[in-house]
Amino acid sequence: MGHIVAMSTQESIGTHQKALNINLDPTKYGTFAEIGAGQEVARWFFRVGGAAGTIAKSMSAYDMTISDAIYGRSDRYVSRERLHKMLEYEYGLMIERLDAKRGAGTKFFIFADTVAARSFKGGGECHGWMGIRFQHAPKAAPSEIIIHVRMLDRENLQQQEALGIIGVNLIYGAFYLHETPNQFVGSLMDDLTRERVEVDMIKFTGPAFDKLDNRLMSLQLVQQGLTSAAIFTANGEVVQAAELLYKKPILVERGSFRPVTHVTIDMLNCAQAQFVQEPGVAGEEVVVLMEMTLKNLEDQGEINHQDFLDRVDILGTLGKTVLISNYLEFYKVASYLHRYTKKMVGLAMGVPTLREIFDEKYYAELEGGILESFGRLFKNELKLYAYPLKDAATGSIITSGNLRVAPNLRHLYAYLNENHFIQGMKDVNEAHLSIFSRTVLKQLKTGDPAWEAAVPPEVARIIKERRLLGYSATPLTGASPGGIIAA
């Protein structure tokens, strides 16, 4: 044990040392089961020396018939389902054969991956599922960490190398960093860069993580730069994008949702009513996403994790799936979604957001400026649905039809309008146009009961029951209860 190098929060150790540390630790013993891209993770442990103290078995069931005979059939072989079958089967075998003999002093583990790396034929997405089922203490019930990785290197050998490194990082982190999950997430990229690997899904389960919220871990993936977007469903289940979005039409509403108001719901309902009538959407199952960017989550430059959970709890109450991203520009959102579907994508937004899209300052880094951004945005089937704005000063209704943009962009705006790339929402509830979320938030924090009229009943109920978003049940000193909900 004296040879093991400790890892502080300030530094990381290399892949070689991580593998050696595990090999020199007599309490850890396990199996490696790898399908696709070679036995790149196990190879590290054999290469550094001392593997006999760590590896009970290493195997690759490359032949589909043999793999099915061992793990059972799967609809897809590079899938979460397949990974779970591998982990479950190998762990059961390990405990059955070795627990009585050495279980009292051993933390058993199974590492597994199923991967589609770049082949000689080329084509296809290069990605994989990998995970570890492990005991955080001898005789403990198993815990599990699974991740989905996208391999971005252009050559097969480079992809194999990257997989080996991230696999070692995963195993090392499970044993030595499971009590500091934020640090664990960052350590997955030790000796790697985002140009080589993207981790777009992570899930922790078991007694080692009984107090861990996987939604916060999804946020960490985006916040620490391991991916640009992460998704979880209304019940808090983290999903990999392809599992949810593959070949489906998608409707997205971006917002801060702080809190969800009648406007939030009316905007979504009106956009959806028009979206489902599109020729390429009619009769299809539509995926609806409520998107929050990291910018939406910041409060004075910092992300308040409890505030984030409050918002997603409210969205979960309404049965909404949440997308977290660091895509400020809408064309980047569109590119991300069209990675998984060729079906139509709809973006629902208020007129103020539509106006911002036509502000050229946001596209200074693009060679082609705003024209390039719109070229990327509308490259595939996509429409913008605009919700009207009631001007607080004059009471005038501003729609996509009468919105004024910069003089040099009026012809571009007219072209997009006339060709139905931009559509104004119909049948909106004008009674909701005086609702502004920033005012509602201020009212619920200061104990002004007027906020309840601005949100759906189930939203009001969960905010009050769980005292979300800084809710105050009684008026604060100096606050004037009642009053119109307006900006």
C-alpha cells in the first residue's frame, strides 16, 4: 500500500500511475469484459505490472453468437442494455466463485465496455458505453457508474488509446474519488481533451451514491466541459441523446423557467399545436425539450445548484424533459439536435429572443457573420415559432409579423418570414401577455400572494410545499402585497 500515490483536489496523476496504484492495492480484484476496439483498458493493467493482484479474468466476446450465448441477445450491441447485461452477468459470476474464498477482505469489481470504434470500412458513429460495478467496501452491495462516450479521433488506433485512458480514469475514480463526485467527473478527462473524447451521459447508482442526484452530475458534465449538452427526463432519469431523440421530430423551448408561468405553458402549447401539423411531423411521436443554458442558470456569474434543482423539480412536476446546454447560439442547438435526427426541429421563443437572434454582435466570431449563422440554423428542416410580446409602456402587441429589425436586415427577415422559416404563434392567450417571470419571482420571494395567479396550480403547489426558489409565505417588511403582474 505504501506505493500508492494519493490524489489531491489540486493535481492529477497519469494513467500509468493510476493503473499501477490499483494493481498494488491488494483489496481490489475484478474482471475486465471488453467488446470492440480491443482490450485497451485491461492492457494498461497488464502493461504497468502487478496485474495478477488485480485481474481475475479478462475477456472479449467479439463473435456475436458467442456474445449472445454468454450475455443473451440485445437489440443493439453498442447500447446501455448490452452494458448492463455484461456487468450483471460478470459480477454474479465473480461473487459466486470468489466471495466465499476472499470476500471478507476484497472489494470486487467488474469493468465492461461495448464500443463501435472507427472500422476499416469507415462510416458510422464512433461511440461506446462503459461502466464499472464495484464494492466500495468488502461485502458491500455493489454500486455502479456508467458513461457514454463519443470518440472524436480520426484514426482507429487513437480512438483505442483514448478508450484505454478513460477506462482507467473511470476505474480509478470509482475507487478513490467516489466520495467527491464533482472531482470524479473532472478526472475522467485526465490525459485527454475534448477534441478526442466527449462524455455526454453519466449515471451513478448504489449505496456508495445513495445521496447523489444524477441531475447534478449531468450539470457537471456540461459545466466542466466534458460535453456541451445533457438530458434527463421528468422523473430524473439521465438519458443519452440518441436514446431519446433518434429519428424523432423535436420541439424545444429555451428559458430560465424561474419559475414556470402560464406564459411558459401557453408558448409551448401554441408552438406544439402548429408543429404537429407540419407535413413532416404529422402522426409522428414528438420529443419536447425544455432547454436551460448555463447562462440561464447563472446568478451573478455563479451556478446555484439548489436553484437549478428547484427549477427542474418544477419542470418534472409538469412531466417535462430537460436539456442542459452551453449553446448560447441557436444554430449550435440545431446542429446538436440534427446529429440524432433528420426529422423536423421546432424552436419556440418569445419575440424578445427572436429580436436578439437578429443582433449581429452575437456572430462576430463567424467569418460569414449573421448570414452564416442563419445558413447553419436552417441547414436542415427547422422552424422558429415566435410568441408575441405586450409592450409594458404602450400596451401594444409585438408579433413576428410587425417586429422591426435593423434596416440592413429587413430583407433577410422578410425572406425568412415569407418562406415560413419563422412563424408567429396563433391562438395565444392574450390574458397571459402581462406575465413576466422576473416579476413573479420577486413576488414569491417577498411574500406577495399575487404570484400564484401567474403560474399553473401544480407549480404553485410544489413551490409552496417545498419552499422552492426562495419562496416566502409571509410578506417581507416593506413589501406591498397584491398588484398587477407586469414588468
